[in-house]
Amino acid sequence: MKTKLPESIAQNLTLPVISAPMFLVSSPALVIESCKAGIIGSFPTLNARTEVDFEQWMDQITTELAEAKEADPSRKIAPWAVNLIVHRTNKRYETDLELIQKYEPPIVITSLGNPSAVVEIVHQYGGLVFSDVATIPHAKKAASTGVDGLILVASGAGGHAGPINSFAFAGAVREFWDGITILAGCISSGRDVLATQALGMDMAYIGTKFISAKESMASDDYKNMLVQSTVEDLINTDAFTGVHANYLKESITKSGINIDDLKSKGSADLSKLNQSDSKAWKDIWSAGQGVDQVHEVESVEEIVDGLEREYSEALQGFVAVGNS
């Protein structure tokens, strides 16, 4: 498949996939094992509770991936990424950006704001900036700032979900954008990954599937609820952070909240996300509409092996149809 990814990245991927940065879920172990399996691993900076923790995480990831590559130079090891919320309510924005400048992660994913300052710093050290966007106006604004890639967060995504169907979103953005494009929302299988490429995307963004990974920071209760849930068990609301997201209804009711009492927050406020008493994502758990395809708790390696197998089978099916 043709791709706009730099060769330095494309040649180290087993699949064109990013393990999405998920709040209170993505851990250093999840990032490291994803990269070792040949997909891009990522985590939100705020998953590290303090600036000190964030620095330790980046040092650990950098060191362990370098050691893995040194041990087997022929092994495909994908680059890693950090996700920085650039919204004005992120109190750690400036200090986290300084540490990004120090440790130089290959990819920085920006969310919920203007990525211009991030682009300037990351491009200075040769890194790439991907901006996640949920609407066409947002995508156009991000494109104008010089980002290298757009992550299209379509309807049905988990942690924050856009309002646009993935087919419509992909087609509309391709009208004005010719850079790296990644599709997010309801991507849970190797077949889905191949479908994103058929839409002209360069990569697929997979979140929910990796919540159940053994290496994730999700609790056993969260993982088990995820495995047992279907799309009918989700609710889309902005009641908790002001940003629309899909949540597991059972986790809301278990937190003592009546779903019928939920009210729109009106505007985004992410200032309390990494406080220990924050309910959003700590006690109230998100999941994308691809949840039906999460059947068990597996290691990252097992999940990626399954995605590869499904991708190969789907690709062979298309080839067979084309040759018939």
C-alpha cells in the first residue's frame, strides 16, 4: 500500500497502526511492547502523575527500545509518541513541552488546541507532529499550522469522539489535505486496518482493543467489563469533561450516578484530569463502539499477532477477488 509516512517509520512497522494514547490506560510497558511488536506506541503526558514521573517514563521508553534494537539490529521496532493536550486548561502544558524538547520523542500527538508552538519545537529536533481533530474546521486550522499529520477522530471513538462518520470525514479532509492522515474510531481488527488504507489513510488509530491488554494500566474490573460489553452498553456524553466521549454505562451507575441525571458540561475543562479524585476515566470508563470485537485479555504481542493475521487474511481475500 502507498503511504506518505517517512521511510524511516514505514520500514519499521509490521502494521500501519498507532496504539492510541489513552488516559489512565497507556503505560510505559504498553508503549514499549507496542513498539517492539511493530506498531507505534503512545501515551498521554498526563498519565505520568508528575513532571518527574513523566521524565522517568520517557527515559525508560528511550532506554528500553534502544536496548532492544541493540540486541537485535534487524528487528522492526516502531517509533514511540507522546500525546500533549494543548488546551488552555492543561496546567502542565509548558513544563511537559520543555521535557518533550529535552527527550525528543519521534512523534508528538497534540489534542484539543492550537499545535503551533509544539510544531516549532518538535520540528527543530526533526520529529513529527500529528494533530487529532474531530471536525472539518478543526482539521483545516490544524493543517494551517504546519503539522505533519492529521488524526481524524470519527464518530464511535472512545476517549473523545467526533460527530462525523469515518467515510465522510476521510473524504472531506482529502479535499484539502495531502499530508499524513490517520483514521480513529471503531477500528478493532486487521480487516478494519485494511479498510482504512482503502479509504486512502496512511495509518489506523486503535484504542479500545488495547485497553484490555495485559500491559495497560486499566484495572481488572475495567478490562473484564470491557470484554463483557457490547455497543449497546455505551453512552455518548460530554457531562464529565465537556468533551463528547463514549462511556460504559455500567461504570457510571457503579459510581453512584444516575444516567438520566447527566447534563452537558457546556465547555471543555481538563484542568483536573490527573488529580487523584478525578472521576472521569478513573471510575467512569470509556470505550469505543468497536467494543464488540474485544473478547479477552491478551498481551500486546498477542493482540498485534491477531491484527496481523486478520489483516493478511483480508488482504488475500481482496487479491483473490481481484484475480477472479
